[in-house]
Amino acid sequence: MKFNKLIPELKVSNIARSLDFYRKILGFKVEYDRTESKFAFLSFQGSQVMLEEIGKDEWNTGKLIPPFGRGIHMQMEVRDIKPIIASLKKNKHPLFIEPHEKWYRQGKNLLGNRQFLVQDPDGYLLRFFENLGTKSVKRKS
């Protein structure tokens, strides 16, 4: 397994609950874990994330207050968002923002996404999207 250059490590309040969500509902795979440290390294279609249960850690910069991860969301490109949405609905896990199409300007092009947002059990905001392709920005007359 090759490690991505940037891998977020999320502090979670309950590692078992988080693993249930990421594995059983979203479909992430546990690449390895350290159960004694309540830590797991997960992957899903090229995305990677680490989970670690809150404990006594010299890396804590302050008290964690739910929802965690305020001010940040994690974007993950997937082949198809429909199976993830179906699993979330089957497990009665609410979406933060319903699926929709969004086009983002990059220079003279628009990059298309079919996307939705969901919060994990601790409130981290996850944005899953499938690529809709590229189109040129129309010039105003």
C-alpha cells in the first residue's frame, strides 16, 4: 500500500462507533490497526484517513467539543455516490446536504461534480463526489 502525501488523522470519541460508520456504512477498508492505541488506518477508493480515539495525547491543541472538525470538510472522489447514499439511508444516517450537481471554475474550465455531504458520528463533514467531466466557461457577450 502506498501512503498518500496528506492523510488526515481524526480524533474520535468512540473508535468502535466510528469504525462501524466508516466500514459498515461507507465501505472503508481497515488497512491496519493498533487496537491497544484505539487507532485504525482506513482506505476507500484511493482516499485514506486515520482514526484515533481521544485519549491523553500531547498533540491535542485544545479541548474537543462536538461537532468535531469545524471549519473543514474532507473531499473524496468516488466512482459512484449512489451506493454510499443508499447505505446511509438504509442505516438511517442523515445527509448534511442532499445529492446535487455542482460545477466549479478552474481557470477557463468548469469541473463537474455530483456530490453530497454527510457528518460522521463525531460531526466531521465528509463530501463525496463523482466526476461529471469538464466543460469550457462560456464567455459573456
